[in-house]
Amino acid sequence: MHRDRFVTFALIAFGMIIVGFITRALSRLVVDTQTATLIAAPLILGGFGIVILLTCLSILAYLGVGPLKTPMPDSD
């Protein structure tokens, strides 16, 4: 995996978790707490899953099993 993609996935995971919490907070204005949690759960769990995946990839890169690749510079 390229380092650029790794950072992109980390930002996506962070964004999904933040949007999940915002969705839960705003949904509580309209529906009850249980329904708001059910609405926000896929975003929060998806973001958490990406964080777990990135953690595993980081451990593999640290051990040298699956190194993170640096992007090749553009040759003009």
C-alpha cells in the first residue's frame, strides 16, 4: 500500500467516525436515542473497522512483512 493511500484511508476513517457522532447527535433531536444510535452505528463501526485494518497494516509494515511503498516521483 502506498503511503498516500494510507493517509487517505486514515482521514476517511476519522471523518466517518466524526460524521457518525454528528449524525447521532442530530438524530436525537428528531427520534429517540435507540433509533439515533442505530442510524449512526454503520458509520462509526465502518470507521473503526478501517482503523483496525490500518493498525494491522502498520504492524505488518513495522515487522517488514508488508512494507509501505513511497510513491514514485513523476519523471518528465
